Amino acid sequence: AQKITQTQPGMFVQEKEAVTLDCTYDTSDQSYGLFWYKQPSSGEMIFLIYQGSYDEQNATEGRYSLNFQKARKSANLVISASQLGDSAMYFCAMREGPDSSYKLIFGSGTRLLVRP
Amino acid sequence: DVKVTQSSRYLVKRTGEKVFLECVQDMDHENMFWYRQDPGLGLRLIYFSYDVKMKEKGDIPEGYSVSREKKERFSLILESASTNQTSMYLCASSLSGSSYEQYFGPGTRLTVT
């Protein structure tokens, strides 16, 4: 079974509008972490935001926020005020298991295109 | 700034060749990782290392081996390259600790003909 599901292979958004990228996860662990990465056409993966399973508040980093709904096992990324430079692939990833486990499991990604 | 570098951006090798992909990080990170990225599949972990000379298999280790003789360097070895190993290979490093993000290198696009 897929551990991380990103159901939107591609999305468009108008510049300056907000966009939500979906991510659902599957784990039976109580302790886990969720990450979002951006991959521009240059290929390098850029860390955006992290949410721990015990964090009570939704994580925010500048224009990025993570809409964490634990009961629904979803961790959607919200980008506010989209910019042309936000056009990229976006990957959701999960670390599960004990704290000594550093493995990340990645979803298949969503390609976001920001229209001027 | 964390810097993770990979020895080549593009590499073309022939079937059966032994291939070395090198990764170096300059931030004294304990953990290092090798992933391959294929369209529609996201990133899949090949091997990771949490200390010098220590390694653990990831999800798809078959056909690969790794070496970590120094803390800053993690090498991926394709013992006998095959066409199904044509892919983008990404190296990453991180501090120890569950909430620390992984920092990625620019990737090596390997083509095996």
C-alpha cells in the first residue's frame, strides 16, 4: 500500500493566488514527521516545511503552511500569493518509526505551474 | 549554508561497466543517503549511512553497494551497470535527530546504454 499519496500529478495556479497541494499518508506509528520539498527544473530538492506528529500547531514558513489534519491523515501544503518561481515539482515525504529511523518515504509528486 | 556536491551532473556508461557516484557534504552531518528518482515514482531510498563505515539497505538496494570511509563522503557503486539503472541519482545528508531535514545534492543523471 502507498505510504504517501499525492493525488494531483499536475496543477495550475494564477500568479498571486493561493494553492493547496494534497498529501495523505498511511502509518500506524504514533511518532512520525512530515516534510515538503520543492524540486525546480534544475533538479535540486529544496526543503520547505516540517510537521511533527505531536506538534499541536500547523507549521508555517513564510508563504508556506502545512494544513495538518491528523485524524484524516492529511498534510496538505498551502502556498499563499503564488509567484512564478514557485513553478516546480513538490514532494511530500514522511519519516515514520522510532527517532533513530531517518528514512524518508516520498510521494510521487505534484507538478505546479504558476501562470502569469 | 549546507553544501552537498555530487561528482557528475550527467554520466553515460555502458552495460556491464562498474560505476562510481560520489557525494560529499561539508556540514559534518552524521547521516547520508542515496536515492534514485524515476518519473511517477518519486524518490526511492537505495542505501543510507548513519556513521562512518556503517550502512543500511533502503527499499531498493539490489544491484547497488555503498562505501563510507570518511564522514563527509558517501559513494554509490553500481557493480555491473544495467539499462534499468538509468535514472536520476540524488544524494542527501542530515544531522541525527528525527525532525532534521535532509539536504540534497544537485543529482546525477545516469544513462546506461
